[in-house]
Amino acid sequence: MTNQTKQSTNWGAFSVLISVFFFWGFVAASNDILIPVFKKAFDLSQGESQLVSLAFYVAYTVGSLLYLGVSGLIGEDLTNKIGYKNALSLGLVISALGTLLFYPAANTGSFPLMLSGLFIVGLGFSLQQTVANPLAIALGSIQTGSQRLTLAGGINNLGTTIGPLIVSFAIFGSAGSGDSSINIESIKIPYLVLGLAFLIVAVILKISPIPDRPSIDSLEDEKGENSRKSALSYPQLLMGMIAIFVYVGVEVSTASNLPAYMEKDLGFALGDIAPYISLYWASLMIGRWTGAVEAFNLSSGMEKIAKFFAPYLAFGVFLMVNSIAKHDLTPFYLYGYIILVLIGADLASKGNPARMLLIFSALGMVALGIGMATSGMTSVYAFTSVGLFCSTLWPCIFTLAVSGLGNKTSQGSNFLIMMIMGGGIVSWLQGFVADSTSIHQSYIVGVACFAYLAFYAWKVSGILKAQGIDFDKKISGGH
């Protein structure tokens, strides 16, 4: 373990790897624009419209089960068999095949075919995520593993910031066109271009410096104990699977139900909602760029400066892309003050993933509570700020859940990716709660999700310490 603590990040391999994180974000956030469009075009209820999220995110579970099945048939872990680069490239090719379905689906106006295309894209993403997340942790020291995932997540959210704007422009045209010119056929070109990008990156990955079989020693616990037969015998993983389920659930459902809330309760036109969806996903980018500062091993003084600079740099990216899209930026300047809460929470966590998970989950509950208790733009800002507090939860949960798994890490990663289906199921659940109560009050579903995450943060610290893993010691030892 002592050798691994001095291991520096393989930036050459990491810089290529993060390209796939961008694609995940682009498609996931674009779904939030497709949901209200499909709802209106196909005359769906709020619950039925969430089938978009359900089809996309359940594909992760189906993909993970297929991964386990294939691994069982060949008698070896699929990724270990074909190599990390081949697995990533294969996942990109599968996703590219899914984008091809958007062409006939758009031409025929077929909702089931649209869902099928999203499902196949999600299947490819499932394989990519199974490989890419533990690989990001393995490309350097365990101390900065969660920060590397946070940095990759920041690139992911560059995609989530841009995606809604591009898809909205393709459907509605220029800003301010409202929802009077919805054209389902217009979505086929962006997704065909996206499919071509998938194929290009698949080729680039094949010739990249990404290791085919990276060392996973940095993911083993300090005692070197790894005699368990299955990754599922580790309590941190079992509880972490539920944590991933509810985390992805609250992250996705908060955004995917926001357009309906803004349209129905606040009177927004569909074409004017995209900047706020972009702000939600940009909030995750803001938080992840902040958390990623620690991955660069800066001096203490420079790190504190960067902690204030990075979030506002990310916020500047959001303002820039919306300015290019000719959206009015005036409503968003106030958000700069809310970012200060994020900075304070990040500093208070001191880089410990369990502490960060606890603090940010508590703030997520507060944000949803404020959103439910208020109305108008105050509630919109409260709901979008959930993105700030979701921003670093994925790397925190993932790092905590796979710590100590050693050569069971790839298996554990697959189980975690399987639980991404929470994004679809929780969104679908919130949609039906909204149909029976109101969209405004349906966010109680998200409060329950954050409550479990806070519990996991508290519980997992004791579990890992019992296995000889103490992130406070590791963090202090690495600086």
C-alpha cells in the first residue's frame, strides 16, 4: 500500500478515457428535453413520459446481467478476457447501433422505436461504465481515486450542459421559439452525428495508451485480505449498490420531472426550459470541477485558491454556452451566491469520501425541502441546486463501495453499474407520485433517497475501518 500511495496519475491514459464520460452526460441530459417533447407529441401522462428514463437506465441493468452471463459462459471476467480497451470500444459500437434507430423512429413517429434506440445506447454505456469507472480509479493512487472520478464526472457534465441545448435547438430552433414548432423528425440528425462520434472514439481508444489490464493493487485494503469468493460478500458493496440506485435515481428524477413542473405549475413554454435543465446539469459540473482540484496534488495554499476558482470557471462555461445559444443570462447571475454553499461544504469534507457523502446528502435534503416549501423561481433555484449536492456523490459512493475488493473490483463494479437502473425506476416512481398528488410535492421521493445516502455515509465508515481502511489516514499520509 505504501508504494501505491506515491503513485502518480497516468494523465496520458486518463485524458483519453474521459471522452466516454462526456458521451454519457450528453445523452443522459438530452433525455430531459425528450421527455416533455414526447409527452406532448404522443399525448402521454407524466408517469408514461418517464418511460424514456426507464428504458435508458434499465438498459444498464440488462447490460450488466448480460456481462455476468457472458463472463460465466467463458469462465472468466469479460473485461479481463478481451482487455479494457477492447471492452470500451465494443461498448461504443453498441451505443452507435442504438443511435441508428433514431432515424426510422423519427421518420415514422414511433415512440416504442425511440425507446428501443435509447435502450441500446444504454446497453453500450453499461459496458463502458463497468470498465471506465474502476479504470479511472486504477490510473493512479487510491487517495486521489475519488477525485479522479470527480474530474471525469466534470467532463461528463460538460456533456450534460451542452446536450440539452443542442437537442432543444434541433427541435425548437432558436431560443424563444416556445413549443409551437415541435418537430420529432429533427432529432435524428443530432443522434446520427453522435453515433458517428461514438465510432471515431472507439477507434481512438484502440490506439490509445490506456492499459489493457491495469494493476488493481491500489484498490485492495491495507491488510491485503481478499480471500472472499464473491464481491457480494463485502457489506460496503452491498450497501453501496443500494446507494448507487437511489443516488442515480434522485439525480435523474430531479431533472427529468423539472420541465413538467416548470411548464404546468409555473407557465414556462417548453422551448424556454432548456437553459434551466442545462443549469441543473452544469451544477454537477460546477461541483465536480471543485472536487477534482485534489487530483492535481497542489500545495495547500494553491488548492484552497483553486477550490474557489474552479466552480466559478465551470459556472462561466455554463454562461458562455448559453450566451452562444442566445439565452437571456439575467436569471442566472444570482446562482453564483448559491455556489458558495457548495464551496463551504467541499472544504468541510476535507477530501474524505464518507464525510463528503454525508454533508452533501444532508444539503440535498435541504434543497429539495426548500423547493417543495416555496414556489416560483425560488423553487426552481432550489431544485437546480440539487445538482450541486449530487455532484460528488457518484465518486464517493463508488470509491467507498469498491475499497478493499482487490481482484473482485471488476465484479463489484459490474454490480454497481447494474444499479444505475435507479435513474429510470425512481424517475418513473416520482412521475406516478406526481400524477396522484402534484409534481411539486412528488420531490419527497428525492428526500427519501438522500436520507438513505446519509445513512450509508455514516455506516460505511465503520465497515471500512473494521477492514483496516481509514480514508482520513490515507488522505493525511498522501500529502
